Amino acid sequence: MKLVLPGSKKTKMNELSDLIYDWNQAGQPSPPVRTVQLVDETLRDGLQSPSLTQPRIQDKVYLLYLMNDLGIQAVNTGIPATGPAVQYDCRVLAREIAHHGLRIRPQCAGRTLEQDVEAIAEVAQWAGTEVEACLFLGISPIRQYVEDWDEDTLLRLSEKAICLARDYGLPVMFITEDTTRARPETLKRLYGHAIACGADRICLCDTVGHATPQGVHNLVTFVRRFVEETADRPIGIDWHGHRDRGLSVANALAAIAAGVDRVHATALGIGERSGNVPMEVLLVNLKLMGLIDWDLTKLPEYCHVVAEATGAPLPFNHPVMGRDAFRTAVGVHAAAIAKGMAKGDRRLAEQVYSSVPASMVGREHTIEIGPLSGMHNVRFWLQSRGLDVPPVVMEKILTAAKQARRLLTEEEIRRIIVTMERRGVTPQGNAAS
């Protein structure tokens, strides 16, 4: 059932906070108040998953507006040098942003090659708006060995591409692939040279999901210190992480704590191999940590549009957006939620068995009836549908649930009620005369 809280009694915020001891904050200073920006990579890295369908341009445009409404600052629209279809979509999305005055800013990605930079410049010229050029280059020793590159080659490729992009008037983010496995001296040479050539931002990449939170802290601290000591102007630092080891969200939060000012993510974490930082989970964590204060009620629509447009599965137990994220059929849990409801405060009921308030992300808690349920489940399931049945019918429903191996469907529950009524059990609990 969906929880509809009765009454007007309110729990004051300080009273509710007194009911939750937060070990996340125990003994630690409050996080610094500063801006955290986000880049949505759903339409670029997200679509590199070989299991997904490429969405139609109308779906991409719709997603663009949802990203904008969620407060996301930038969107990577694709790699226009890939071919005419991607080039066209990049142009349409950039023009949509420009013509309708959206707050979100367009990006295009490309290799550090002349043709890729020119393709990005064509998008900007066609759309009549500024497009950030996100130029990437693999730099780790293992990548250099496979490609037969040396550091002089990396310096030459990056210089030529960055300078060309600046000649076209494009803002540049220089992206080092596989940063988390690159040598510190290589990072210093490449970042210093890229900044000297005119790069506005640098992006640290955990391209194969290698890093741990401690490793992220070490890397970001090292790079941030180097930039602060050597750059003659403010330089942005981005974080782009993958989840091959399941650490993408933790790593993104570690990167923010260590000093990056922009993080990349994708809807549902879709992307190459095991995917990227899931945008919906990152947004929720940033809001709960007090680092953003954006309206996240359109997150369900954002995730479902991506799932439908690309064929990406949405697991039932996916954090925040999964079918079961705010649903329970366990008697003990349902009883606690129901008792929280009885105190008249939605936040209390939402958080007694959840760390994420469902209403914060545009969702509601539901209570189902199954083999692990108790009478609280039955009672509130019926009340939510305006059904007034006698205790004997409620017992019958619970008995049927205990004997089942799955949740009872609404049709099955209503059939039990109708069957009992036909046997003469009235809403008052008496046999018909």
C-alpha cells in the first residue's frame, strides 16, 4: 500500500534528528560548503554499453530537459567524429540548449586528433553556442606500451589538439584516460603542458574501475596540489569513474572530499563494461550530505525514460530507483512504519526503516502482503484501498499469505474478500441472516 499519513501532528526537525545518531558525522568536522557540479555522461559513455539500444533523438531531447530540471550543469552529447548520426544528434541537442535558454551546458567528446576537434567545432558553429571540447588521451604505462607511445608522443598529441580547439574558440577539458594507473611524473608533465596550451579543466579518470577511495584521495590530493602550485589561473578538476569493482559512488564522494569540483555520472550507471557512477545514487548522496539542495522529484522519470529508450534493465533492488527500494512485505518492518505513521509525520514513517526519504525522490513507501507479513501488512493494505472487512477476513488473507511462496496479488486478495462475502461474512463480521 502507499502510505498516506493522517493527522496534522508534526515532528520538529531537531526532534527527528535527535532520533537518528549519525556516525557519518561523529567526530568529524562538517564538510566545507562549496559548489559541486555534475556532468551527465548518459548520452556519451552511457551509450557505449554493447547491450543497449541507441535512443531516438526525441528521447535524447526529452532527457536533456529532465537533466536540466534536476540541476545537472553539463551534458556530454556524444563524440561527433563517430559518424553522421552522432554528429546530427550532437548538433540538435546543442541547438536545443541554445535556443531554449537551458541552464545545462553542452559538451562533445573527442580524441586528441585534428578531425575530432574539427567535428566538435562544427557542432558549436552549427548550433550557434559554446560547446566544451572534452579531449581524451590514454596515458598509463600499460596503454603506452600497447600503443607504442612514449611521453613525447602524448605531449605532441595533446598540444596539437588543445591548441586547435582553442583556435576555434572552444573551452577545453583535457581528459587523461586511466589516470588511476598513471605515474605521477607523467601526470605532472601532461597536465602542466595542457594548462600551458590553454586547457580550462583537467579530468582524472578511473577508466577501468581500478581505484579504491583511498587511492582516489591520494591521486586527487596530489593533482590538486600540483595545479595550485603551478597554474597561473583557476583550473577546474573533474572526476570520471567506473564501477568495475563496485566502488564508483564511494570513489566519487572521495574525489569530492579531496577537492574535485565536478563529477561525471550516468543514469542507472550505464556505460562501458560494468558502467559508470549512477547519477541517481550520486544525487541522493550529495543531497543527504548537504552538498546540493536540488529538487530530485523527477529522478524516477529520468531513470525510467533512460531504461525505456535504451533497453537498460532496472534491477528490482537498485538503490533509490528499484521496484523494491521503498517497498516491504515483512511484518516487523511494516509494523514499525505503521507506528511511525500513527505519530503523524511523513518523515518519521519514511525514515524509520529507510535512510533515504522516499518523497525526496518523488516516490512513496508501499506495504505488500506475503509469507513474511503480519497483521499490520493486511490492515494497512486494506485501509489504503478503503476496504472495511471484519477480522475473520483479515485472518483469512494472512493465512493465505503465510501459505504462499510469494506476495499475494491484488486480484488474489480481492478474491478472498469476495469469497468470504459470498459465504455470508459481512463488513461488520456477522453472518448474513
